[in-house]
Amino acid sequence: FLPFPIISMAECSSGIIKGRVINNTLDRKGMEGIEVILNQFIDGKELEAGRTKTNPTGAFSFQGISVDKKIVYYITTNYKEVEYFSPAIGFEDKKSVTLDLIVYETTDQDRDIYTKMHHIFLEIKGDSLWIEELMIMENRGNRVYVGSHELEPGRKETLRISLPKEAANIEYMDGLMPCCVVKTKGGFSDTMDFKPGIKKILFSYKINYRDSNYQFKKGIPFKTDSIDFF
């Protein structure tokens, strides 16, 4: 009599992760010859678990993968210098899981970039104005916007954010990575590519106004559906 079932190493490594790399700009065409990387999270560590390339229909497969419930997997690829990440997934009680990866063609034109909603929150604290701005940005096209204006070698502007000239103590709170932000004369710019869909950005700053006649002024650089000031 055995109190627990015996699970062999072969059974633990019998999982399959499969899927396709699909181009949503080209009517969901499967992309051939794309390198796909399988990554895993286990015990707080991130490791590469394998690499392969897609077949003529855009399909790929990783076999002999551990089905340990402690492990979470995701796949990545790089297409036309843009990185793509799949959702993370575990095997749970399955032996096979599917992870498709959606990619797009690129564009350097911003005609499909809109501000869907822009909220400006202002609070007076002594001689200072504390301001938070929440912007719901939307790429309404079917291509990744990569920008055209090079701010620094290898870094192109995708989102240009205007600030009042007195703005100080700028904090990037959501949707902005300090490593990808470049300060400019009129504010700052993001250099991360902008994939089709919604992107939320939140940032804050302070203004020492010291004058009851102070006028809050800032530019609105994108086509904007709605703007509110609180």
C-alpha cells in the first residue's frame, strides 16, 4: 500500500505548448520562420525553457515540457524590431495548452493615435499645485506605431506629453517606464512602441505658483475625444 501515487519524471515532463504566430495586419496570416522563445517562472525566477521557429502555417510546438503546477509559461518573439509577449499560462490539470502570439506590421505615421479620454486632477497644497494626469490613449489602426522623430540614437518618439513650463518633481506612475522616457523642452516623450488597442498612462508633477493670478497652460498634442479638469 502506498499513501501517494508515484509520478515518474517522464510524466512530469510530458506537456506540450503549441500555438501560432498570427499577423493581424495581414488578415491573420500565419508567419513562417519566426523564432519563438518559451519562458518560465518558477520560485520567483524567470528562465528560458526553449526556442523554436514557426512552420509555413505559422505554427510552433514545444514538447516534453514540465507540467508542474508551480510553473507558469509565456512566449515571446521579436518581429520587425518590436517585442511581443503572450499571456502567462500554467498547465493546471492539462497535458497540452495553446498560446497564440499576435504580431503586426509597423508604421511611423501617427494618424491613428488618439487620446480617448484625458483627466487632469489638481489639488492646492500651500503655495503649490499638485497635479495628476490620466490619459487613455488608443491606437485605432492595425499597425504598431513606432514613431519617426529620433530623440536619441535608436530611440524614436511615440507619445509626446506637454507639461506647463513650471512643472517639477515629475513622477511616472502607470504605463510609462523611466528607462523609455526622454525629457524634452516642453515636457517628455515616451519611446515605447504603441501596439493597436488601448494604453493607459498616469503621471504627476508639482507647480510652485506663488501667485493668485497664475494661469495653468499646457498643450494637447494628440487628437482628443474628451478632456476634463478637476
